Amino acid sequence: AGFAGSAPKILVRFDQSPYHGAMKTVSVYEAKTSLSKLLTQVEAGDEVVISRNGRPIARLTPILQRTEPRPLGDLAGQIWISPDFDDFTEHDEKDWFGE
């Protein structure tokens, strides 16, 4: 059943997924006992799935690093900040601390 117009939900067991085997899968126990080794593999670009009782619960993936520095000044001339934007007025004081 479901709501009219909603797509049916399809559940796929992880071990029957077409993506199964593309990543290394380890148990929570193995992850705890060999975390340094797993992190070395992740640093090399691999992904590791951690499972509990055969069900995936987490994925270790490498953090993508920038290969080029971020360009500065992309918004130069497009943003204007008032010279008094950080002045603390009496009105501000009343708003913050009351009368």
C-alpha cells in the first residue's frame, strides 16, 4: 500500500546489491582492532563499509583535498559593507540589555 502517486519502496539487501563487492566490508570488531590499517587503505582511496550483524552501519571514505588553492577575490566589487556596520549604538544597547 502507500499514498496515491507515491513510488513503491524497494528494499535491497546489501549483499544482493549490484554495488556489493565494490567496497571492503568489515565487522565492527574488525574495524576496532584494525582501525589504523583501515585508515591507511582509506588514505589510498579505498572505501570501507563497517557492518554489525551483516548490516552496513557506516562507511569510511577519503576526504577529498583541493588540488588547487581557492581563488580569492571572486566577489570583489560585488559586496559593499557600510563603514559603521560594527558600531554599537544606544539603540543596539537597549535591544541587547533593555532599559
